[in-house]
Amino acid sequence: MLRRSARRRPPDGAELSGKIIYIPPMAHGSARAFASAFRAIGCDARLTPPSDGRTLELGARGTSGDECYPAKVTLGDFMKVLEDPACDPARVLLFMPTATGPCRFGQYSPYLRWMLDHNGYEQTGVLSPTSSNGYNGLGALAQAFAQTAWRGLLAADLLQKLLLRFRPYELADGEVDQAYEESLSDLCHTIESTPTRSSEQLRALRQSMVRARERFREVPLSPRRDRPLIGVVGEIFCRLNSFSNDDVVRKLEEYGAEVWIADLTEWVWYTISEQFRKLRLAGRAVSREALMAWLRSRAQRRDEHCLLAPLRAEFRGLEEPPVEVLLECARPYLPAEGALGEMVLSVGRAVHLAGRGADGIVDISPFTCMNGIVSEAIYPRLSRDHHNIPIRNFYFDGTGSDLDHELGIYIDLASAHRRRRLARESGGR
């Protein structure tokens, strides 16, 4: 039942006092950390309820099928929040970032605004804070929020990496998941309870990573490390949101694989790289804007090094490459100057993974996603150039598929590739 209001809706990004910010969980851990960053500056932030069949039902009502799958999922989750009888739509702010470029993601925020108005939720706001609009609506808290959110996303990525590094080898089912959830709760509590002053907060978050390391190390693991390593690339929402991809990462593990997935902060580093490239093209490589961007990226890299330091031993051999390395890896196939977005990162990371001992690459994308389609056209050549490493695209649209059967076949191919790789490396044929 639609709710109508004669009151004039407030402008998007308006005052946050008294509002509840709802965040769609692109990735479970990152979304929780991001909500904690809002709470650290005094805002009431919550995740949208877990996605389910109702999500798809409500999302389908507001989409025609031409939109990509993440639009359907996020819209459905937002509408599910608003249909709750206990919800006051006038107090709700829906967090929906935006972007420029060829991806349809840039249309999510304006389309959400149109859908809210069309369905009588004129009082409900859409919050799209970005660095380009000065984090509109956050006022004097903008700097503290941006720094806290960045550190939270970094730490959440590290926890996810620990989860995927340890879980395939646990001796008792569920113990690594428990260590992950406890570490994530620790991280969120640390974010919310520590002053946002730069050095004090960073020290507290580093200690949270130390505690996480010790929790994971306490989990009994199998001494054998003979699983095929599968790199996961693709569209950022679909590859990280377990509902959207039918929990494909866990299923790959169940079929005997260890997974190395492209994380969320990879996209942040890419946007920074693009900012510098555009400044050079505009002849502003030496400018106040370039200097501020350099100082900001230097501070972000410092944060990354600080939080990663306690965990380097856990990630030995699986170190994340700088985005500049990924762009150079992609260059023979998709030069970054001539292509934009996730297709460049997916191709570049696939090349990097192949050179780092991966036994297979899985590309996860929404059905009809341009990035996935372009990447898929390049993968056959990329595979031939790298000892015929098996690369498989999986597209998702919420209609279901025989994923188990396809994954079983794919893991057989990856296992065969692993045997050939090990034979080459040992000097055999």
C-alpha cells in the first residue's frame, strides 16, 4: 500500500539530525563498518534488512528489466524498509552513492529519487555524499566521516581477506565464520567508541586488527594447502553481495577451492588514479587540486600500511597489488586511457592473478552488464596468453541457475590447470 504525504519533501542531503540512514550492504562487513563510521559522528545508521524474496518482488515492481540486477536488489531492499508499518518515511535517508562514467550505476540515485516520489515517499531523502560535493549534509563532520569511513572499509576488507584465507582449511565447520563475526563486531565497536582524532583512532583500529589476527590464529586448521586458488573479479556489487551472486564464494569453497576476491577498496584506488589522470589531461598536474589529491592519497596509503602491518604474515603470497600494477597488466588488452571502470580492473586483475599462481578466474557480473560483456570478449585471448588458465563468467539476474553443476565442472578444470602449473614449476612437462 502506497503512502501519500501532502508535505513537501526536504532536499536530498538535508540535515541529518533525527534521521535514520539506511545503507544497502554491498558487502556485509564493509556495510557494517560504514554504518559504524556514521554512528561515530553521531548519526543513526543501519543496514537495510537482509535481502530475500520480498526484495526481488518489490524491486521488480520498480524496474523494467533493462536495469542491472544490483539496481533491482537495492531498490527492493529500500522499499522493504519503507513498507514496514513501524517506519516513519519522513525520518528515513537512503544512502545511495553515485558516479560518472559508462556504468548504469550513475543513474541509481536519480532513479531512486524518482521512484520514491512516484510511490508517495516525497518525505524520504536520498543521501549521496561524495568528495566532489563536499559530503553535502555532513557539514563540519565531513572530514572526520570521510577519514573514519575509509579506515573502516580498509579494515573490513582485511577481515574479509582473513576469512577467505582461513575458512577453506578449518577443521571444524563454522569456527572461522565465528572468528570473523567477532572480529567484525570488535572493529565496529572500536570505530564507534574511539574519538575520531586521527592518530588515536588509527592506533585503536590497528589494535583491533591485532586482536582479529589472534582470533583467527586460534582456529585449528588443516596443515594441507593443496586447494586450487580461484581469483574472483567482476562487477563490484554483484561479486561482493552474497545474495546477488547466490553465495558463489562459499560454494566455490565447498567444491574445494580457496578464493581470492577483488576487494572494495580497489575501486577507491582506481578512482584516485583516474583523478590524477584527468588532472594531467587537463594540464593541471601541478595545481592546488592536484596537491590536495596527492596529500589525501598519501594519508590513505599511510592508513592502509598501518592497518595491514599486523596481518602481513597471514597474507604472504596473496599481497594486494597497487592499482597502477593492475592497470599495466590490463594495458595489452584494455588500456586504461581508452576504457573505463570495472572492465579494466577485472582484466588487469585476471592477468595479475594468473601470474601469481591462481588456478582459475571467475568473473561475477549482473546479466547484461557492459563491464562483464566486454571482459568476457577479452578472456579467451587472455587465457591463451597465460597457459590456458580457465576463466568463467557467471551472470546473475535473480532468476536462478544450476550453479552447483557449473561450479563442479569448473573446479575440475581449475584442478587440472593446477596440476599442469605445478608440473611446469617443478621442471616437468
